[in-house]
Amino acid sequence: MLAIFSSPLMQRIVSALPAGLDVYLVGGAVRDGLLGRDSYDLDFVLGGNTLRIARELADKLGGAYFPLDVEREYARIVLEQNEAGIQSGRLKLDFATYQGGSLESDLRLRDFTINAMAVHIHHPEQLVDPLGGAGDLLAKRLRLCSAESLKNDPLRTLRAVRQAVDYDLQIMPETIRLMRQATGWLDQVSPERQRDEFFRILEGRNPRACLEIIARVGALQVLLPEVVAMRGVEQAAPHIYDVWTHTLEVVNRLSMILGTLSPTYDTGTSASLMSGLLSLRLGRYRQALEQHFTEQLNPDRSLKALLFLAALYHDSGKPTCRQVDEQGKTRFLGHDHAGELLLEQRAQALHLSNLEIERSKLIVRHHMRPFLLGQTEELPTRRAIYRFFRDTGKAGIDICILSLADMLATYGATLKQDDWARHLTVVRSLLDAWWEHPQEQVAPPSLIDGHALMRALQLSPGPQIGQLLEAIREAQAIGTVNTREQALELAQHIAEGLDQG
């Protein structure tokens, strides 16, 4: 019997449904149960009256009921954390009427054999497995339920990639062949569904491996056409890869960095000297970073996945900006702004929210800033730190983390320990200002507002007032202005200079 049937929530569900009613738990929850994994999305199928039964169950469980497809009798119950008895987030219970009129036909119409298994909720000791999904799971094979599976829903091409990587499965050759064929139908899938499946890939355990498979089967051209142009675009030293391979390595290194800076990381198992230095220099910010990445710009997508998307596009402007100067040196002047525009176009096409679009644009636009701050012998000044966060806000944290991955991917094995340690020190000074000294260096408390400033200096409304207030804030961050009197004195001095100019 699957362990999930011993959970308090499942026992509540079973007891709330009529004993004589044939209801089956199907799909991912059965697969995860066989693997001993937890599942927070439960799918049920039954023979009929699905909407009524789901609505009545929602009332009994105290959850929210949503009829997703009245014609096909497909409904969802959403339970919040306290109702579901889980540690965080929400749990979804989906109820649907059999596709094809019977349980077996329903299972045969699903995507992959590992997801085509069912368990009767009143007889959990019996596994219904007409296509041999349990055997495929044991043998680590990903196999389609039928040759029509991808044609029926081309998005399953991306789902195949995600599940193969997440569950360490080998995609069967025939499945690979059908995936290549199905990429031509991906553009028939709504942007929202493409987006949601792709963000699940970015949130998964190995986004780089997924991206390589997506590219190999030809789906990248449909999903992210702008990044395809990065293939084969050579870069000058210190880069050791072309732009596309570098981007894949940035994604790979980003996964490593986020894992190393996770609160659950075992500090005694550093995989390399570079990750050991990372843990040593920035490990103190693990809890702060964890809280930072729990911020939700959209309740259905994570900030970490958005950072991976920005990482994919951070150098996307290089193909169009590539120049070779008279000395033969390759340059990519303006690639950050070009990449920002490409990302904005793709984010809009995927129907991301305005908040997500603006956050990701900031990351791409300013992704070079931490490198530039480390170009001098001295650490970043308080003025430089203030201006960095003035321009980036919370995205500055994302930019810091991306810059670490970017540096590792740029140099690879040629990266010197001293250069890595210095960049870590630059990033640490930025993170320290944000979390340890925000009022002194990032967002000083206001000493005077615009109206008071106009009254004190007898100024008229206009852009000049904003310029003066910004000058005061920067002077506070630097430490040269600490009182209202000093703020007025500075404003008076600047205003006189503007008048004379």
C-alpha cells in the first residue's frame, strides 16, 4: 500500500467519499508513491457525477472548489497549508471523469507509462497498471503510452524532458523520435501552458540537462527562439566557451551556487575549492537568501525560476552586438541592453506578469555591474554600493548571485583562486550593505521631503526637487550628510550651482 494512504489528509478524503464509489488515485501521485516521494498534487478519476462529488468533498474538507471544465467534468479543490496538513504552500486535488469511458482507456490515453497507473481509494493494496509503468519505473525507462500521445498534446514533449531528468530516466529511442516530430506542433500549444511547463523545468533539479535535451530534439527553436542564435558565437579570452555553451554553464553553475547557499547544504561536503570558498564567504547569508527567494511575484511561479530565465538571456544580445576591432579583439558592446530587449519580448510572449518582466529585465540590464565594481584594487565604495541598489533594488541580490555563476562559467578551470576570492568579497560587500546596513548604505531614512525642501529654499516644483532629494540620499549613504541641517546646506549649495550653470 502506498504511504500516502496513511496520511491524515488521504484518510479524510477516503472517509468523506461514499464507500461504494469507485474513485481512483492516478498519475503522478501513484508514481511518486512507488518511489517513496511526497506529492502535493493529487489526481482522481471516477465514472461520473464528478463535479457534484468534487464540490461536496470541497465543502467537507473546507477547501476552495473550481470547475475547470464543465463539459468534460473536470474540477479542482485547493487546500491551503492549514487545511492540507502540509508544511508550506497549497495542495491541489483534481477530479475528472474517465477519458474514453473506462479506467483502462483513461490510463492508455495518458502521456507516459510511469504516469498511467491507478489505485482504488478503498482498495489501496491493488495497483492498476495495464501498460507496465511500474516495470518502466524500476528499469528507469521513459516510454510513451501510445504513438499518438505527443500528437494529442505536444506539450508532453517538454514534460518528457522534465520527468526524464527529474527521475533519472532514459528516454526510449522511439520516444525521442516522436518528440522530434512533435516539436513542429508545439506552437499550437498556448503560451501560458508552454510557460508553466518551462518554469517547472527551470525549478527542477538539473535545468541545464533539460535545456540540452530540449535543444537536441529541436524544441528550443519554438520555445526560446532568441537564444538559438547564441550557438557557435565565439568569444575572446577569458571566455573558454562560445556564447551558448557559456550560457548553459551559467545555468549549471547557478544550480550549484543556489544549492551551496541553501540552508540545507552540508558544509562538510564541499565538492571543490571554489564551492568551499563560496560557502565560507557567503554562507552567513543562507537564511536571508532563502527568504529572498520565497518572494512571489506570481503565486504560480518562483523567483528562482525567473532568475534562471534571466540567466538564459543575460548574453542573448551578444550575437547581434559582436564586433571585432582593428587589433582583432572580439567585443560585445551594448549586449546587456540588447539582451534586455530580447528577454522582454520573450517574457511578454510567455505572458509573464509585469512585475516578473521588470524584475528579469533589471537582472539582464545590470548583470555586469558586480564585475565592474571589482575592476579596481579597492572594494566598492559606499557611493558605488548605494548607486548599485538605487538602480536595481531587490533585483540586486539576484544580480549578485548570477554574477557568481557568470564568473565561474567564464573562466572554468582557468579561474584563479585569488580572482574568485576577490569577486566573492565584492559580492559580500553588496550583500552586507543590503542586509546588515540598509539604512546607512542602501535606503537612508528621509531627512526632508520635497515640500519642506521647497519651503526652506524657496524653490518651485519641478525636476530639480527630485535631483536635490536624490543628492541628499546619496550623501547620507556616503556618510557626509547626517542631519536635516546638513541636508539643507547641501541642497542650497547644489541649487546655487544649478542656477549659476
